[in-house]
Amino acid sequence: MDLDWVLGVVADGPTKTFAFRRLKYLTSKWNMYSLLNENQELADMKVCLMDWFALLGAYLVGKERTTQVS
């Protein structure tokens, strides 16, 4: 029954049109956001990447200190 309902919704013309237009709208909205905020997004990614490497470095340093060879 669920498959029949999904196939009925997919085959419905107005639903397909609405979904297509909504997808186009959301795509254009995302493109506008990425164009307006590109510099800030890149800066945020760099900060996040540096934080990740700092955490990884702290983990590795701590890992080396706990495994001592006698």
C-alpha cells in the first residue's frame, strides 16, 4: 500500500510541478547565499580546520607521553 501511495504521488502532475519549482527556488537561494557569504565560509572552514589539527596534535602528544618504552 505504501508503494502504491508513493507512486501515485510521484505520478501526480501538480505535485511534480510544485516539487520542481521548490527545488529550483531552494537551489537559487543556496547559490545566492554562497555568493554573498563565500569569504566568511572560507574563513570559518580554515578556523575549524586549524582547531581540528590542534586537537589532533594534543591527542597525539598525549598519546606519545602515555606509551613509554622501558
